[in-house]
Amino acid sequence: MPEAASRNHRAMPRHLLMSALSGLLAGAVAAGVLMMLDIGSIGTLVARSTDPLLATATVLAPFVLTGVAAGAAIGLLPYLRKLRR
């Protein structure tokens, strides 16, 4: 039993990290697509900005943070179901 618990304590953070990283990637892709397709004139506003790097970071950060939070929450679902049993 202690070995199984030890394996779970190593596997859970790894699983949570991978879920969060996939959410980060999804958020970054979503923000990139919005800017590339110029949805809501976001791409135009970023391109015409005096500091395009800062404008890109300002658009990218909320999407990435939301993706990380959603990925981590989805990654926790199997463990929460396991704890209820």
C-alpha cells in the first residue's frame, strides 16, 4: 500500500503539470488565431501599437492564464472522483 501511495504522489503532480501545459498551449493558440485572423481588430490594434510586444503580451496573458486554469481543473477531475470513493 505505501508503494502505491508513493507512486500516486509522484504521478499526480506530473499529470497536473501536463494538463496545465496543454491548457497553456491551447490558450496561446487561441490568442494567436484571434490575432492572425484579426477577429475584433485585435491583430490590427497590436500591429499599430507603439510597443507591439507589450500589446501582444497583454492580449496573450489572459488567454494563457485561463487555459492553464481550465487545464489544471480538467486534470484534477479524475483525482476528485477517486477521492469521493
